[in-house]
Amino acid sequence: MSIHFGTDGWRAVISEDFTFANVRHVAQAIADMVNAEEDGAASRVMVVGYDTRFLSDRYAQAVAGVLAANDIRVLLCERFAATPAVSHAIVDQQAIAGVMITASHNPPRYNGIKLKAKYGGSATSAAGRRVEQILEANLRSGRDPQVMDLETAQRQDRVTPLDPYPAYAAHLRRLVDVDAIARSGLRLAVDAMYGAGMNFTDRMLREAGVEPVLLHHELNPGFGGLYPEPIGRHLQPLSTTVPAQGLDLGLATDGDADRIGAVGPSGAFIDPHRIMTLALDYLLRRGLRGDVVKTVSTTQMLNLLAAQHGLEVHETPVGFNYISDLMLTRDVLIGGEESGGISIKGHIPEGDGVLMALLLAELVAVQGRNVEDLVQDIMDRIGAFAYARHDYHTQPFSKPELLRQLADSAPDQLAGRSVTGLNTRDGVKYLLADDSWLLIRPSGTEPILRVYAEAHDERMVRDLLDEGARLAQFAQPILA
């Protein structure tokens, strides 16, 4: 059995590696780690949540049964829930940790386990490694997980139901002026992508008096053949619906609602780079200040906007856990990544698609202009930017060796632009003289090589992506 915690937990294909037996083994390792760290604690409580994937509710029950058998009281979500709502519940209930059964944006055949810390964000990489070590030791010794059936655990109050929505919604209303959205008359569509954002974004809007057009708000463990990732090529139904019905804005969240994507009134995709830049600009207009944290694959627009306001920018490896670390130790105004996980000051250190969907609707409502015009306004101030990412399925390869070769053979020019710097924090990022960049990075959760580029026009982005594929294939012929 090969179980490894990547940038945000463990993910595997259902019925291959992601089985009930393996889930219980992982839960036992988590219980062992928690009990060792919290030895002597008067009350050990953990929150367990799950998304809308195939068997997620049953996997969550299996985890709860193991934790309960290990003298950990479990607050088990009574129905599927958004990951950020589960994470908020950990803080709200003063729990010592949490487990979320989800594979987030991965294809339907995957499921996974996200381990959450007591502060509501992802557990540290060190905690993930510790779980792996305990798991390996348990397997070597032949130790089976301790298991308690759910009915017994419930009867003994070791497992009790939890509805995370009320406390989570009350918290979001302190961060977002949902009433301003309602007063504006903004016409919205909300696409849950068949994921756990159902009855979160749309419910908060309805409770404020907004009736959004709903897409993909039915339980469908196969996600209707869609990948539950809110990127342009997966949001065609939303891109069609918004202009066809004369709506102002379309909002989309991924499989567990910790990521955001959007569509403007013309049907144009508004990617997380633009959403995060719009949010930073709006928070500054609100009079808020603080550091900006972004991953290595996130837009340079944030750097330019932050520089205009004298804000410090921190660049991290990909993975919200790195952003979370800085949100816990610094005064961070906004932190996020290109995949759509974004959080703001006052919130838990966790990417939150529901929060950002509501904040995006608020900033459009309050400023009284459509989202596409607001994006253009920012680009008129700091320069135009385009972005794209290509994902390549790969043959087995050595990640360290590929990255070493890419760094050692860095060219002087890419697509006719001078290479002025090299960033090897996560993958290999070539920095160009005009604020353009190219990043080549192996995925931390899938057998995929990602090639990212940002430049001042789409043609330059395409040229950089072609250069990236050529560089990767020259270094190691791994592209499938």
C-alpha cells in the first residue's frame, strides 16, 4: 500500500488504493498522532466532514468509528459540507483537529482525506509526514485499526451530529456585506459543479433575499461527466447561461468549495488571478491593509498593485498550507493561489470558494460596474496580463532530476524575451524582463506536469507554453 500526503492530504482512486481498509488505517495513524500530541488533554474532539463524492459519507463514518474507538469524540457532519465550513467548525467548536473526506477538484474516480489543524487550516507538511510514519509503523507491526461501529459510538456520545452551516454563515456575514448584494439587484448564477458548495453560496444569497439561477445543484457522484474544477474549459454551461439569461455574474465553486471561478456578463471566464486582484483592490478601497501572500504560480498583477500601495508580497510554493503558515504569523490582507483557493484578513487560514464568491458579488454590487469592466480598469492602471496553464500526463520520472536539469540548462531568452531570474522554490520559474514568466512544475497530487505562463498578451503566453513543453521534453522525455 502506497499512501502519501501531498500538498493537501492524501488522494487516490476509489476501490484501487482508496478503500475502506486503507481509510481506516489512515484514520488510525491520525488518531495515534493526535493522541500522542494531545496526551493529557481533558477533551479530545475532532470534526469530520465529507463532500458529495461516491461513498464519501460512508468513508466519513468509517473515520469517525476509528477515532471514537481511540477515545476521540467526533463531531460528524450530518450531511455533505463545504471544506471551509468544516474547517471553520474546528475553530468554532474548539476541536483539536479535523478530517475532510474529499478529493477536492480531482476527477470523480478519486477520493481523499484532508487533515485539518486546530486553527482551521491544512495541517502542516510535517504533520502529514508524521501520519505517514505512524501508518508505516502500524503496518509493519501488523497492528489493525481500532474500530467502533457507528451506532454504538453514537449511543455512547462518542459521535454526535454537527451542522456547520449556522456558525459558518454568521462568520461570513461579518466579512461580506450580503445585504449590499441584495440591495443592488445584482442578477447572479451559482454553479456548484455538483459539489459540496450546494446549499452554502446559494443559501446565503437566498437568506439575504437574492434568488440566483442554479446550475449543477443535484447530487451526482459522477459529477455529470464534468471535472469539478472551476476553470474555463469546465464552466461552459455557466458561460452560456449568464449571457443567455442576461445575468450580471456567474459564480462557481469546485468539488469541496474551497476554490472559486467566475464568469462575466459576456460569458468570459474570470480566472482566480483576476478575482484575487479585484479582491485586493476592493479591500484596499475599504481601507484595509496588510501583506499579500501568493503562490509561485500566481499573477504578477498582485505584485504591481501591492507595490502601488506599499504592501509587502510573499511568494510561496504551491499549496494553501504554505499560505496558511504566513496567515498565522503575519498580518495578511489576502492570500491565494492560481487554482482559486483564496482567503482574506479576519477569516480562517483556508481557501474558501464560498467566501470569495460572495466577496466578488459584493465588490461588483458596491462599485456598480460589471466585473469585466472592473478587470479592465485595473489593467489600465497596471498593464494588461494574460495567463494559461497546460497539464501534461507523464510517464514515471524523477522530479528532482528533471528540476535540476531545467535549472542547470536555463536559457538566456524565452520567446524573444531576456530571462532575468530563476525561482526554484517550487518547480522552475523563469522570470522575464517585462514581468512575464514561465513555470514548469510537477503536480503534488497527480501524475501530471504543469506548465504555466503569464505575459502581456495571449500570443506571448502561447509562445511561452510551447517553450515550456519543449524544455521539459528535452530535459526528460516524459510527456505521455
